[in-house]
Amino acid sequence: MPTDVVKTSGVSCQSVTKEFNRGAARVLALQGLNLQISPGELTLIVGPSGCGKTTLISLIAGTLDATSGEISVLGQDLVHMSKREKTTFRARNVGFVFQQFNLLPALTAAENVAVPLVINGWTKAKALERAAVVLKSVGLADRMHFLPAELSGGQQQRVAIARGIVHDPQLLVCDEPTSAIDAKSGQVVMELIRGLALESNRVTMVVTHDQRVFGFADRIVSMDDGRVSGEQRQTPADANHGTEQR
Ligand SMILES: Nc1ncnc2c1ncn2[C@@H]1O[C@H](COP(=O)(O)OP(=O)(O)OP(=O)(O)O)[C@@H](O)[C@H]1O
Ligand SMILES: [Mg+2]
């Protein structure tokens, strides 16, 4: 693999492995995975349950450390960064929409969405103002002051998405962002995510099982058993943006 690929403003994974140890048991979740992701397009990651999708995007987002291999994100060498550098890098550049939402139960929707901004030094008032704008864009203008427990699953998912994008991250990773929402909300969310990918040349990766959203992708990367097993590109003409798919 040419070394200049590593300096891309996108994502580059080379021979990446991730091993989890559970007592005597060893799980090899990623087994020498190679992948390049370009900015400015929407990449979907698909594959059977347990094949390593969440593990992969967690390594790329810097929330997990690889066991071996090289990972470059936005031109930065993630593997050799100190813990502190990684935390700062993540706070500034990474939006993560978690599979299980991970909302803070004692904070309202707006307060949850404001968290990444506050971490980046915004005042609470300014952060809440911006959070309100983003919540409105995901259709939750009337739920700003609700706690997560007072929201439906789909509404919680939209709060999680708003929190993932509020600080305008250069890398956005979303784990099953449409799994808890109906087809119409799913379309709105995917249009939003695709718009974010194209605008500002952002790196945008979405893990999904949801065939209804495949039409939004520029590229679909398939994984199996901890490796990339194939990929498919869609020209804009093929991408019907989900409208004609089930
Ligand atoms: N913290 C952990 N400790 C031990 N094993 C883990 C841990 N996290 C993940 N694994 C294992 O790694 C493998 C890959 O898990 P991962 O969550 O990446 O799968 P996935 O492709 O995201 O699946 P799904 O589609 O069900 O979300 C699984 O076999 C899982 O059991
Ligand atoms: Mg997963």
C-alpha cells in the first residue's frame, strides 16, 4: 500500500486488528482490516451482526485502541497519539452517534446536544442556543426540554444524531442511525447526514442494516468476520437517496 495514502485527509486503516480478552476467551473482532475512506462522500458499512462494524468505527473515532496496525484519521496518526492528544482530537473533530444512543439521563435533550460544545469551551448559553437550532433541524423543536426517558426511542435517536453533528465535526461516524425510527424520519435523517458529508468535505461513515437507506450512499463497504469483504460504488444517478427503496 503506498505510504502517501496514510497522509490523506480521510481515513486510512492498514492491517488493523482488534482483540478483546474476556478471561480465558479471546475474540478477534478485527483481523487485518484494510480500508480507505475519502472525505466528501457518504460511506456505508454493512455486514452481519458481530462482524466488527462497531469495533471498526470506534477505533476510527478513537474511543477504542487497536491491538495492531496503522490508523490515520484526517491526516493524524491515531495509533501513536497520547491519550490526552486523542481526547482533544476527538472533542474537536469527531461526531459519534452511538448504536445505544448514550444520552445522559439527567440532562434534557437540549443539554445533551450542547455537551460537545461545552467540552470545546462554549458558554452554556451559546451552546444551548446552537443545540436548539440543530434539534429543530431533526424535527425536535417541541422536545428541547424533555429528558431522554420522556422521549420515544426514535426521538432519542434523533437527539443522539443532533449531538453528533452539533460541533460540526470533520469526521462523523454513525452506528445504525435509523434503526429506531420510521421510514419518513429515516429519510430526513439520512438526507441530513448526506448533506453534512458533501458540505465541508467531511468524512462520513454510517453503519447500517437498514436497506431503505442504501440509496443514500456513494459507497457501500461490506464487512465479514473482521475484514472488508467487498465494496460497491454508486454514481449519483444510481443513488436514489432512498426514495425508491423499501
Ligand atoms: N468489549 C468487548 N469485549 C469482548 N468482546 C467484544 C467487545 N466488544 C465487541 N466484542 C466482540 O467483537 C465482535 C465484533 O463486535 P461488534 O460490536 O464490532 O459487531 P457489530 O458488527 O457492530 O455487530 P452488530 O451488528 O450486532 O452491532 C463480536 O463478536 C463481539 O462479541
Ligand atoms: Mg454494532
